[in-house]
Amino acid sequence: MKVRGANWTKYSERRSIPRRMISELLLIVLFCMFIWGYYRKHGEDHVYPPGPPTLPILGNLWTLRFQLHHETFIELAKIYGNVYTVWLGQIPVIVLNGFKAVKEVLNSHSEAYTGRPLLPFFMDLMGEKGVVLTSGHTWKQQRRFGQVALKKLGLGKRNMEVRIQEEVQSLLEMFAAMEGSPTDPSVWITHSVSNVISAVVFGKRFLLEDKDFQKLHKATELVIAAPGTLWARIYDLVPTLMRHLPGPHEKAFKYFHILCSFIHNEVKEHQELLRSELRAKEDMDFIDHYLIQISKTKCDSNSTFNEENLVHLVADLFMTGTETVATTLQWALLYMVAFPDIQGKVQEELDAILEGSHMINNEDRKRLPYTNAVIHEIQRFGNIVSVGVVRKCMADIRLHGFKVPKGTIILPNISSVLYDPEQWKSPREFSPLHFLQENGTFETKEAFLPFSSGQRACLGEHLAKIELFLFFSNLLRTFSFQVPEGECQPRLDYVQAATLQPYPYRVRAVLR
């Protein structure tokens, strides 16, 4: 048996000093954490609503698993109430849950709630341009112009409806060509929906095999998904470091550059046509109208109309106009396969109410209460926007008794509204009865907020509603959608991204 001698004693004595130093350092760190936590808990109670305990540097990112997940926010509300604060690193975010809490902010006419915060990832990716990520004067001008331009281009009029019907017909032909063979509908749906907004902003449609168009779809997918990833949270936590490190975030930057470059080229072509006076007034698209607006306001020092804002506004319209409608329609077919009895009832109503073989138009919606209710329930239950888009306080405000300073971020958890048990009889079940009165007539619900609400509601909400109705009703009247023989029922859970995506699935579209 070996005995430790003098050498060991001397060695242990030499090591005792750094051990004491380590212990002292740990005590100092723990003391700092205590003081920091106490400050967060008590020192700012008069400013921010209380929330879950925080960690130094990380805040509540560990609690949130580095994701802004709607179900996590709903669970936290059971502990801390419908209004509480989480910290994304050093950034406080006030989370609102449930219809009553969310409504106070979204439906407020106060401009104090109309701001849009720009965390480091978004700032470096897209900047404060366009309409989605701007605030104040820039946002007001860009949004107002967008509303006016869309009306000039026929939103709510017959010519816009005809454009949508052309894409509906194209999609029907794609499904028909498969003759009932199993297919993944996502690519065709995305292409058709994307062509609707392309006709609006670019004045043209693209073929399915067009390589540039495929790149735009890829860019849309990556740029929209990126903010919901772990890498985006880390980027916001240490932006200076992340700007110099490789990682998945680089792909988002690359593809957003591809999207903007494509739009820049389109702008140049439009400028040449306008200068040569070859563009007929009836052929003008969104880019044409914006370029004319730039020319009209070039001497106005308060004008925010310029090429940079044009490129980003078109990017905003293209990405949101493609992603939301296409994803909702993918959920729509998935639910019709999963709930064949509901699919059958929609088809019974379509057959009973509509006569002849005319292409269904938006006016028919008034005569199809059950079909309309099913579309609304797809949006409610599918809940693709999840937590919603954050707001920024543009002035000091008082929110639920707390004095909240200017610049504070507010996150209205849209899911908590669409699943609010006080507003829906069976919020976690797919039921079109949520939108039907006892006599079978359609009824709207104030808590139906898939497009958000108030002054910052989705710019393309009206267009999206028309698209959803025309695509869905024409698809269901023409085909019965079934699970391919020998395949399992598709999954009803989702892939977490900036929007909630269905897992890939295949269907058979059988001509009726």
C-alpha cells in the first residue's frame, strides 16, 4: 500500500490556494446572480409585469428552449397570468395571452402599439425597410400606399378575381393530370398561390419549371423560417460575434439577397418600360405604381418612397402573400383527408347550392355557409401564424396597471386567442360548428384573429380571404381527396418554423 508522503502534502498545499480562489469567485458570481435576480424581480415591478425567474445573460431563453413557442407561452400563463414578462437575453418582452388581453393591444386605436421592434437578426437580415418591419412615418406611408395600390390593381373587383381563377384552373389541371395517383400537393399549391401575388407585384406569372421562380420559393421558405430557429435566438444574444461566425443563419442572408436581387432586376425592367412609354395603363402592376409614386414625391423631403423601400415592400408582399395562403391550403387538404365526413358535407353543400359548371366566384361564398365555416375553422385550428408578430411601444403606456416605457416589445400570443376556452366551445377540436349558428347560418367571431387585428393587421388580408375561398371550394367541388392506399393517415401535428407547417404528406385527388 502506497502512503502519500511529504511531496503530496506540499502539492495539496499548493493547490489549496486556487481552490479557495475558485470558491470565492463562485460566491461572488452567486451573489451577483442574486442581486441581478432581485433587481429583475423587485426593482422593475413598477415597469414590467412579473414573469418566470431569469438567468444572467440568457434571461428566459433556457426556459423557452430558445424558441418563441405558443404552447410554452400558454403554459406560462397558467402560472403567471395572462400578462407577464419574459427576457430574451437582456431584452424584456411582455407576453399577452387570451382574447381579452390580446384585444386590448391589437384593437386599440392608439398609435402607441403600432411600432415594430427590430432585433439584431432582423435588422441585419432585412433592415428597417418596406412595411412589415418599419414603424412610425415610414410604416404609415408604405402601408397607406400599399392599400391604395392594391385597390387600383383590382382588389375586391372582378379583374382580380379572374386572375385568381386562372391560377385555380391551373391547379385543378395539375391534379387532374395525376389521374388519382398519390402526390405531394405542396409544390403545386405554393406555385399557384405564388403566381397570384406575382401577377400583382410583377405583372406576370411564372412556369413551374422556371429556375428563378424556384429560387424565389426557396428564399421565401428560408427567410420566413429563419427567425424561429435556435440560431436566430443566439444571433440576437451575441450579434457582434455571430456576424463573424459561419452557420445556418448565413443561408438566410444569402437567399434574401437572391430575392432582393431578383426584385431589383424587375424594377430596372419596369423603369425602362415606363421611360419608353410602352406600358399601357391597364397593364400596370404594383412596381409600376410605386415607381410613379417615387417620381411624384422626389421633391418631398418627408417622402419615404425610394427604390430600397420598393424592393423590400415587394419582398414583404411576395413572401407573406405566398407563405400564409399556401400553408393554409396545405392544412386544408390535410384536414379534409383526416376528416372525410366534413369533406363530404362541404361537397354536398357545393353540389346542392351551385348550379352548372361555372368557376366558383367570391359572391358564391354568401350562399355556402358550411363551406365558409370550414375554411374559417381550418385557419383557426391550423393556427399557422402561431404567436403572431411582435409590436413595439411607440410611447410610454400603461398596460394592465403597469407603466411600460417606450420601446418595450409586446408579443400578442395569437394561438392563445384561437384556442381560448372562453371563446370556443371545443378549442382543441376541429369543428366547423364554431362558426355556425344553430340554424346553420355562418357567424363571424371577434376572437378569430389569424390575420391579427387593428392598425397593423395583415395588408393582404382581403386578398388572402378571396384566394382561400376560391382555391378551396373549387378543389373540393372537383375532387375527393383521399389517403393513398397502403399509407398511414397523415400526421396532424406540425413542424415548428416561423409559421406552423404540416409534415410532408401525399394524397389522391379523385375526380368526382
